[in-house]
Amino acid sequence: MSRHAHIALWVGLAIFVSDQLSKWLVVHVMDLRTVGAIDVLPPYVNFRMAWNQGINFGLFSNPGEWMRWTLVALSILISGWVIWWVRREGGGILTMISAGLLVGGALGNVIDRVIYGAVADFLNMSCCGFENPYSFNVADISIFAGAIGLILFSGNPRDAGEKED
């Protein structure tokens, strides 16, 4: 087991809390679910309420309860596997940070599916004449960054920049 395994736990917890806190603030306190849209720094950053029943970009969206609970179970299974894998294989600090990002984000979206029946997406970014039709959230960013990090850094007993003992 890696001596850095605790890092994945703390990163995952920080991402989970920041994701849920941001959703609570935007959806409930700012009441985005009723308002629908809030221009923050137009056209670059806006809040646009979207309830995603599928995965990224609404893929596999299905209003049926079976899909909701399938995605909940799949997210929990993948998160458990990632934790088991990085603990078993070890890796450096960057691998553990990546695992924490992925797991914390995945569990943040699981909570949404359990509570709301869909993932609360609200961040919308556009630039340079391109109007992005999709919304996302902190968990989505973390899942993406964590997956890329695991691809780049796993398999190395030491991450780039980490000194040997």
C-alpha cells in the first residue's frame, strides 16, 4: 500500500464537500432551479440550471428509475475499484491526488442522483463566438481531471518531481 494513500482520501473529501456546497449555494440559496439562468461574467461564465439524468453531455439519459440506480451503482463500484486499485498498486502523490479527484467527484454526483434523481449541473462557459449549450459542475471537472491524471501518472512508482527515498 502506498504511503500516500491518505492523500486520496483528503482530496476526495475536499472535492465532495466543495461540489455539494457549490450545488447547495447555487441551486438552493441563489434559487437557480427556479430562476433558470444567472449571468455571472457574460459571455464567459454563466449559471444555467440543467438536470442531467445521464452521464457527460446527457449521454445515456433515460428518465427511468432503473437508469438512475444503475448509474448510482456503477459510480459506487468504479469509485470502490479505483480506491482498491491505487491502494494496492501504490503510486506517488499525483496518482493519489488524481484518484481523490475522480472518487470525490463521482460520489458528489451520486448524492445528486439519490437526492434529486439527476445530477445538478449549473456551470456554463462560452467564449469567442462559441455558445456552449452544456452545463457542468465541480464534480464533473474533478472526474475529468482525475481520470486524465490517473492515465498520466499511474503505473509509475513515483510521480514526476517526487524524490526517491
